[in-house]
Amino acid sequence: MSELVTNLLHYIDASPTPYHAVTQSVHMLEDAGFAPLREEDRWTLKPGDRGYVVRGGSSLAAFICGRVAPHEAGFLLVGAHTDSPNLRVKPVPELARSGYRQLAVEVYGSPLLSTWLDRDLSLAGRVVVDTDGAHCENHLIDFQRALLRIPNLAIHLNRNVNTEGLVLNAQTHMAPILGLGTKDPFTLRELLAAELRDRGQACDAERIAGFDLSLYDTQQASTAGLHGELIQASRLDNLASCFAAVAALADVDDPSDATRGIVLYDHEEVGSRSAQGAHSPFLRQVLERATHACGSAESDETARAMARSFLISADTAHALHPNYADRHEPSHQPVLGGGPVIKTNVNQAYATDGESMARFAQLCRSAEVTPQHYVVRTDLPCGSTIGPITAGQLGLRTVDVGVPLLSMHSIREMAAVADLEAFQRVLESFFG
């Protein structure tokens, strides 16, 4: 197994939530000499400086200042998203039914719900602790063990499930079992406080003022296939792109004329409308401040920087499914192992146009990679990405691309090692 694949698998396993993904990304960036920048502080930057900004704990932007001011050389950017479809815990989560302890959960995004059944599930996320009545502290938490399970209904009680399909109601069928017994008092906050104390963080249950918790599959990411050519993991959509973006930027040795950077957004799977999503001013504000800190005080310098910039919107693409080939457009059928995919939609679900497509194809040639193309069937709706949102917010020339994937939005997805390695080379060429 290559070092790249080993590091990717570790990154995914260590990132059960967007908060953990940003933390892992920060570790990689700091190891490469990047320093934190606070949004509330004044920034002073010079050519070659490496900085990163975190918003909301779940979105991140990082950049390396170029030798030339951004309004003269522009930005080279890669964008991705840190969130994945899953199940998230409701604010009042305790359920006691029919002798079982359960948690009330809400569906986040559009997961394949059936894939969450009969899995060893755990909890991870962010816990907010009231420290003195005026201040709160955020603590990451990850139980790292099987706590929960959503059991299937036995076929004896659902005889037609194999011929008529499994229909799940998100409200009534998806509450996971946490344990047995319903008589003695129990709260999730007590469980969270005990886990924090076990990890050396003093905490009382009544001090827990809030939480953002996700369920996740405890099965680790792995390679598979006859020759280890496949990767099977949770959250490949879109942690594979996040890892590639961070690794490519961290691998940069010397500054170029252009300022190179990445942005990893939260909340893409639910429309990007949040303080740290792609619809927010997060990236625009970071780029404006970097432009002013590295350039002059001219009023039009940000607009000039945007006109010279380019964004690679990196998200996974639908690979041809051998058992459902009729669901794919006949002339655009990317396969696992065939290379990174350029995604196009004339209705602007993707931001790719002829010019941005050509530029990414040139990057592929420089990395000795052959790209594939994806267009959704004309009679099917098309999903979207951060690409059109960011392009519309900033006027950036943008291309939508990504590695091909099977089982997208399943609790466990599949990609090809060769595609991930090829995509990494393309991003390194872009930043090189």
C-alpha cells in the first residue's frame, strides 16, 4: 500500500465528523509550516507566508502567499466539503420504548438509509461545556467503539422485502438502540460527561450546554479487490477530496507568483446555507483580506484578483455501476480506475464550461493523467456541488471534477486507488 493511500485511510478514520476533518487538516498544515490566522485579528502577510483560518470548527481555508500580489497574479484554489450524509442526534435525544434505550436522530442530507441498518455505530462530534456561566468551551468527542445499532426487521415479519424493496420511515424506523432497560434515569449528557472525564477533561453533565453529534460506522477504511486496487470506506464523499487538497497544498515547497489555497466547506450536503457554507461570505472575506494584506490599498484590487483566479471544485463523481448501466448517459460513463472525472451540466449544476474543462485537461496532461467525463442522463435530475455556488459568489472561473465513486451516499463507499493517486498528481501539478 502506498504512503498516500495509508495516509488517506488514516485521515478518513480520524475524521468521523466535519469537526474532526478540520482538526486533521490543521495537523497536516501545521506540520507543513502553516500558522493559524484569527478572523477577529488584523492580518499582516508577506510573500511565502502560510496561513489557515477555521470558521465554526468545521470549515477551513488555507493559503500560501505568492511572490506577486493577488491583484496581479490571482489565486489558484481547490475547494471541497467536509460533511457527508449521516444521522445526527436531536437536542432532546433520550427515548425509552418497549424495554430499549434509544436515541432520537435526524437525517442529515440524503444518505442511503438502508445501509445504516445492522452496522456497528458510534458517536462523535462537538460538545459545548459551560465553564463559568459566561464562557463556553468546545470539546471534540469520539467514542471510538460500537455503541449503537439500528436493527433490520426480520424477513419473517416482512416477507416481501426482497421483491418489493425496503421502505424506511426516517422518523419511526431509524432510531438506534443504545441499550436495555428504561426504568433508571439516564441522559445522553451523562454519557458524554463520563466519556470526557475518561479522556482527562473535567466535566459535569449539567455543564453540557449543547452538542453537535453524528453517528458513524466503526468499520475502518480499507483496501480491497484482487490486487488491493479498491478503497472501501465511509465518507469518501467528500473526505477523499479534502485530503487530496490539503496534501497537495502542504506539499508545496516554494511560493509561486500566484497565491495558492484551499477551502473546505461544511454543509454542502444540505445546501451550503450557513455561516461557514459555500453560500456564506467565508471564502470571499478570506480572499479579500489576503488581497489587501499582500497588495495595495486600491479599491478594485479584489475584483482584479478574482479575474485572474481559478477554482478546482473537487467532489466525487458517479462511476458506471455494472449492475445498473442503464442509469448512466451512454457516452459519458466513467469507470473506477479510469482517472479523475470532469463533470459538466449545461443547467449549471456543475460550473464547468469549455474553457475550464480545457484548463483541467491541460493539468491532466502535465501530470500524465487521462481524464474521464460525466454528464447525467438527460431524463434524470443532476446533483450539484460547491462549484456553481462559489463561482456565483466570487465570479471565479471554475471546473467541477472528482474521483469516480460507487455506492455514493452509502455508509460505505468504493473508489479506486489509481484514481486517487492520479487526482493527487493533478492537484500537485496545479499548485506546482
